[in-house]
Amino acid sequence: MRKLKLDKTNIVSFLADIFKRRGAECYLGGKISTVEHMLQSAALSEVSGVSDELIAATLLHDVGHFTSEFGTYSPEE
């Protein structure tokens, strides 16, 4: 697996690809998908009037369910 260096130029497309390929997986065995859960969380934040940064944080709060997508962590040399 080729390790992709994530930065501000590619992180959005990287996350969008994960959502597209893996988002339909059931959220913790429930009746909704992981992406549906993440979108519901972000929508609730948005209508609550919080900052854009907090909306983004609630959208991505469960991205850890897809940790296999990120490869193994190793500090930069």
C-alpha cells in the first residue's frame, strides 16, 4: 500500500473517497449508515448555529471508524 502524504491540497478528496466507498457501512450495528450518522451530527450542529470549525468537527467525529484507510502512523523524519 502506497502511503499518501495528506495535506490541505488533498485531504478533502481523500475523505470524500472514504465516505463514498465505506460510508454505507452500518453505524455500530444500527439501522443507519456511518455517513448518515455523521451527516446528522453535522446538520444538528449547523442548525444550532455553531462555528464552521465545530460543524466540520462533528461531521468528521467518527472518521476513526475508518482508521485502516490512514495506514500506519510514523513520525516524520
